[in-house]
Amino acid sequence: MTAPTTNTVVPNVPALEPKARFTDLFAAEWIKLWSLRSTPWAFAAVVAAVLTVTVTSAYADTQNWAQYDAERREYFRMFGTVGDSFPTGAATVLILGAGAIGAITVLGEYATGMIRTTFAAVPARSSVMAAKVAVLIVTMTGFGAALALASFGVAQGILSTQDTAVGLGHEGVVRMLVVSAALAPVSALVGMGLGAVIRHSVLTIVATITLFFVLPSLLNSQKHFTVSLLHMTVLEAWRRIGHDVDNTSQWPWTVTGAWTVLGVWALIAAVLAIFTSNYRDQ
């Protein structure tokens, strides 16, 4: 006689998938960024606009060189060549372009509804947005550094026709290039932060322009309170560091303070981009 056998029914328990590592999220967001059709065009447009401003500025100085007296020529050799390496117009264009690129990184998914799929696949929303922020910082830092060096090279090539070109060892050049490169990730993070909060393309662009340029232009540099606000703007911080110029000498501020301003802008923007996703779905 054989003992009766019983068949034990094993419940169909789905296998637990491993949690996504941050490196996986970073790789996924990197692919997303470069899979957008607008990304290469946006970078190309920024490069073209910045270099156009640089070429125009440097060429104008070479054309006017014959009219400069000895004192002005000496001043230009000391400071003008640094300014031509990355003019204020180039910084303005970079801020706008980088801000737009930063906004695209989040608005592209919100506009198409793909953000819901992303959060369904990875419920840890803050981790996803942190990966977006990391990708943006890495990309824009490299882009800003390359663009700053390209602008410097183009400007000095043009200035060399009047024997006024300088090298990287010239006083103030490295500082100008470093802060100009930093403009790219800072501005991009601000664009991303605004895009994550507003989630509308046109309104985000309007808010970016208003925050970066319209509001600062309305500030009076003759009053302590408004000067303090002016010191908190991105473009003014760039000017203070790169040109070592304080246009509000009655209430002076330091280069360290200007770097702090840029860091605070980047930090606040990153926090907005990472954590607002936890409170809004659309």
C-alpha cells in the first residue's frame, strides 16, 4: 500500500524586481535628454548666438583700434581683452538659452504625459527628478566650459590681428571663463525649477525672462534695499566675478558673495525641481 500524496498548490507570487539604482535612473534620463529632437538644435542655437555676439564685439574693437589713444590702448590690453573673451551680450544669450534647455528637460515629459509613465515605472519621484537634475548639471557644466573656451579662442583669434590677444595666463581670464561656464548649469537649473513648478512652456519662458532680466532692470542702484536685491541676480553676480566690477560701490560686495548668489540660485532651483513632483501630478 502506498501512502497518499497531496499536491501542494504554490501561490503564484510575482518575482520582486530589483529597485532601480540611481545610476540606472541617471542613464535613463541621459537617454531621454538626448532623444528629444529639440535638444541638439537648442544647443546649436545657443552656440551660434553666443559666438556671434563674441565675434561682433571683438571685431568692433579691432575696427576701432586705430582711433584709440595710448592710454585707452593700454587699458584695453589689460581689461578689454578679458571682456571680449565673453561679452555681456554672450552671457545674456547663454542665460536665456540654458534656461530654456533646462525647462525642456521637464516640460517635454509633462507636455506629452510621459511623466505619468515615468512615475509609474519608478514611484520614487524624487529619485527620478534628482537624476534629471544630475544629468542637467553634468551636461550643462561640460557645455558651458566648452562654450566659454570656444568664445575665448574666437575672440583672441580676432584680436590677434591687432596684436592685442592674450593667453589664459592673463590676469582675470581664467576667472571670467570659469564663471561664464558656471552660468550654463545655474541658468539651466533655474529653468528646470521653474518648469517643474509652472509646467507650461510659454509661461515658463516668460517667467524665466522676467526673473533674469525684467525684474533686475527695474531695480534702482541708488538705494540700499534695491541694491541688495540687485546683488542677488545671476547676471550681476556674473559681472561681479568675471569683470571684477562693482557698479554699486556705495554698498560694495565681494566676489565670494557673488559666488554664493550663484550657488543659492542653483540650490533653490534644484530643490524645487526635485520635490515639487511629490505634490502635483500634472
